[in-house]
Amino acid sequence: MVRAEFDFWVGIVMDKFYDGLQNKQFIGSKCSKCQRVFLPPRNRCGDCFAKAEEFVELPENGVLKNFTVSNYNVTERRARKAKEPIMVGLIQIDGADTGIIAPIINISPDSLKEGMKVKVVWAKNVKGHPNDIAGFEPVGGG
């Protein structure tokens, strides 16, 4: 048996993003020409193609731009009926021009509204991984 162990590098831009998650903060990148802010960060602007090499720290609050509610839990292998509705939203963090997709928690599906203010809930043990974001909950409770 041959065992091949390896590590990979996601690049300086995403490495900075994951370092931010490990420190419970959002790090975006800013376009040098049009000043758009990207979260997750990227190295080039999709609009003007200029470099986006300036890193900016962003707050933990944002706006729910869109969402979906499912009664099924979907994995790589199958879909199964969920015990409780699963809510996933597109969140635009304050100060960013793009959004991230994350679970919506601590609210009933009937109370979800586009445009509502939300804040991040961090996982108990952060590791510099997208799962460090446990989800987003309404600002002021649901």
C-alpha cells in the first residue's frame, strides 16, 4: 500500500480569508480601481478586471438578500427528510458588495424576510474553515 500525504495551499487571497475566520472576523478584498469590496475576497475585480489586493476587515453584521427553506437535508450521497426546516441565505456583509451563502439560524421560516439585518454566529471551535460560520441570526432576535 502506498500512502500519499499532502497539503495544498489555497493562495494568498483565500488564505487571508481563512485566517480571518480563525480569528472570528471577515476579511474581504478591495478593487484598486472601482473600490468594490469582495467577500469572500478575490484577487481581481469581475467588473473592471483591476487588481483587488487591498485586504479590508468587515463587520459581523449584514443583510439577508435572499433565502430558501427546505424540508430536506441534502448531502453528497442522498436527500433525507429533515427533522426541522433547513434555511440557507445569501448574506451581504455590511461594507461588502458581494454576498456569502450560509445557514440562517435561531428564527422560524415564517419570520424570514429579505432585507432583514443579521449577524454571524461563530462555531464553538474555530479552525480557519468555512464551517467556522455556524450561521447567521436576526439582529435583535427572531
